[in-house]
Amino acid sequence: MDDAAMVGLMGRVTGTVGPGLVGEVIVRVRGGAEHFLAHPADGTSRIPPGTVVMVVEHLPPRTVYVTAAYDH
């Protein structure tokens, strides 16, 4: 899957995403659900488990930069 195909996909945080942390998200892709290492897109946000996120950048093979999909 190329970078552009991942951008815009929605996922859910399974391990806290934040500065200085390597978080984890699960994203529905390629007919299933896959886990990716995740970092906050803005470099400063802390995103807790359970939060719905959107992929804004994909670094193959398994790293994504995400932002919360909805304001709290």
C-alpha cells in the first residue's frame, strides 16, 4: 500500500500516542485491521487509548502520524 492510500484513513489508538512516546493505532486497511506505530502529527499532542484518529502521514512500512479525528 502506498503512502497516499493510507492518508485520510481512520483508526483507533490502542497505546497512548504522545511526545516522547511510540504509540500504537489500529487501522482498517487491506481488507482487515492492522497495527501501526504512531506519533502525534503536531509533535505535541497526547492522544489516549480509545481515541478515533486520522492518518495524516505514513512512513512505510509500519509508522504513521495521526491527529484526533474529533474535538473533545
